[in-house]
Amino acid sequence: MKTTHSMDTSKTQTKTNALASTEISRVSVAFIAITAGVIGCWATASLFAGTISSGGPVGLIQNFITAVIG
């Protein structure tokens, strides 16, 4: 037969484990969101740099087609 103390301890441990897993999930989601934001900023900067170095959007498209075709 369980005593009140052991039941309270079990409830506290369960609650602590649930809180820990929730915090780990939150940190994971935040890390993924930050990583996606950094990748998106890098992709946008690369697209602008490519557009500028190609001489504009038309030049970028022409250079892309040339690169794909060979």
C-alpha cells in the first residue's frame, strides 16, 4: 500500500518530467525557427547578389538557363 508521501513524490516527478519535455520541445521549435530564418535571409541575400552581378533579372534568368543547359 502506498503512503501519501510516496504518491505525492510520484505526482511531483511526473509533473517535473512533463514540464521538462515541454521545455525541450519549445527550445527545439525555437531553434528550428531561427535556423529557417537564417537560411531564408541567406537565400534572399544570395538571390539579390546574383541579380546584381548578372546585370538585372533578365541577365539572371539568361545565366540560369545557360548554366542548366550547359
